[in-house]
Amino acid sequence: MKLKQFILLGPPGVGVEKQAIAVAERWCVPHVSTGQLIREAIDQASDIGIEARAYVEAETLVPDPLVMKLIKRRFEQPDIMLKGWILTGFPRTVAQAQAFDEWWLGLGQAAATAIHLKAKTGMLIHRLSSEPGQGETISTIRQRLEHYEAEIAPLLDYYQQRSQLETINGSLPFAEVTRAVTKLGQATTGAAQLIQDEAELDALLAEESLLVVDCMASWCGPCKLVAPLIDQLAEAYGDRVNVRKINFDTNKEIPKRFSLKGLPAVMFFKDGALQETLTGVQPYKIYSATVTRFLE
């Protein structure tokens, strides 16, 4: 199962941090905020925090080497390595992106996807001018947005050239932007798309004559072995059977509802009724033979 690894970018007023929090909760992955990492390091008076404090108090950017030290420490934690992540506040420059990619890919990890929340200038000015306590003039806000555009352009070009860039309309309502970002994350699960919740599962059970559902979890090692087999099943039988995955972490009632004895568990439904459950890691031919049997 390919991990979700996303860098969320966007102009002031588009709500990058709030979107990252919402999406991270939905995906059950860590949200890494570079600003929060710096604040925590300063509060804890760590070696990096002590160095960073002087720059923060002077209202200047923390140097790249210090930021990279913070990023490396956080990304070496087990939750990042096992679950995936969504990152905000970094990178801000091509140099930072190159430094991160060189290090991260050097660890044998896959390249991340950068998502740019692009929004109309007028909408951003309206949002920013409406925020209480800002006290900025329209002219100042416009200059801030123009500075962002100039700063972000080389970074977007960097990711575009490497086929790592996705763009989402950030002018849409908050919930619609969240859904769009979440949909991009679904693609990382492979050919077998992710079922978001029980409501979607119930709808599929009512609509599909044959449905295969892989109940998995991000912390489950055997699930990672089954996931590519389920993707293979979706590719082979997708025109006749709806093959999906559902995340136990965000749907904790599923095992109880279907009396699952462990994970991974691949459930086979026919006309809305559970017919068979294969628990543990099985050879692909077992999953294939089971599907074929229900197709006869």
C-alpha cells in the first residue's frame, strides 16, 4: 500500500493549515506544520530551538539548515514512516525542495506530491481583509499576495517538471476543497479505491451485485502485503466486480459489524450480503478464484 505523502501549498487566505488538519484527520496521518515544529523547539529550548529563537525574535526566516534539521528529526519518527504525512510551511524555495528530496529519496522513500491550492486574488483579498485583528489595507494585502506569487512560481515549476504537482481550485467552499484533496489521496491506494465511511459502504452494498472490500489499517504490516494483490484484483476484474478498500482506523465499527477475526480481511459481498471473508495474507490465486466462483 503506497503511503500518502503530500506537501500542501497555497497563498495567504486560502486556508492551507486548516485544510491540512482536516485532511490529516480524515486520512489518519500526521500533519507536520513547520511553523509548529519551530515553535515547539523554541518552547522546549532544544539545541535547534535556541538557535532558531534569535531569527524568530528578529522576524527573519529561520535558515534552511536549521529547518532541515527539524524536518529530519520529525520525519524519522515511526508514525511518519508507517502512516504517511501531509506537510505545510515547507518547502518555500527550490533549494529547500531539492534538499528535502535528496534526503528523503536517499532513504528509499517515494517522491511526495505537491498540492497547490490556487485561488482568485479578489476572493483572497476579501478573506484577508475580513479577518479580525489584521488591520491591513487592501494595498498591503495585494502586495503580500504578489510577493507570494513571485516566491512560489519557481517552486511550482520545480514540481511541475518532475510530474509531482497537482492544482486544486482553492476558491471553492472549504468542504469542497477538502473533498478534492482527499480524492487525490485516494489515488495513492492503487487501483482499488478507498471507501470513506460506512455510509458509502452501505450505498455500494445496495448498488453493486458483486463487491470485494479489503479491510486494512496503516499500522498493519500484513495489510501492506495484501494491498497490491487487491489492486491486481481490481485491475483484472474491475469491469465485472467493484473492488475497494476501507480503512479500519477511520471505520472502527466495521470489524464488529462483520465479525472480522483479524486484519487484513477481504470480504466478498453478493447482492448486498456477505458471502465469504478471507483473513490474513493469501496468495493472489485464492482471491482470484473466490471472485471467479461468485461470478459463475
